Amino acid sequence: MIFGPGARLEYRAAADYNRRGTAEDTLHASRLNLAIPRYAIFLPGATAQKTKDVFSTLEFEVHRSHAILTVVSPSQKKIFLELDASFTWLLQLE
């Protein structure tokens, strides 16, 4: 998982069964600055190296009226995500 910018991510593994018949891990994200947008990228099954490779391609721009996240996926596809002022996402694949 890749999370940012200016944020803290905390993972806690369950020490014991904490739900009826199961153990539930928790993931808590907190922003250091509530005024800026943030992102989270989930890469299920990705190795630490693959996650690092994807992170190295990440670009995040915040403008007055929108934010743009650009990243290259593990399958080498360039992905553009744009969030405008009305919180509408625009997804483009290259």
C-alpha cells in the first residue's frame, strides 16, 4: 500500500481473535495537515520491491481547483486520476 502525502499510516495485526471466530487487523490513516488532499494506492499481492517500483513512478499535484495523481501500474500502464473541486474523479489510462 502507498499512502500520502504528509500522512501517517499505522497497521496493527490482531494479537488474538477479536471478532467472532476471526482475527481482524486494523489500518489507521491520519493526515498531518487536514487542508490538503491525500491518496491511498492498494496493490494486493505486490511484493515490497514491486510496491517500491510503483511508488518511484508516482506524481501528485495539488492545484487550487483539482488534484492529479499519476502512477505507472505494475503492468506498466500509466494511470491518471484527477479529482476536481466537486469531488468527481476522472480516470485515464495510457
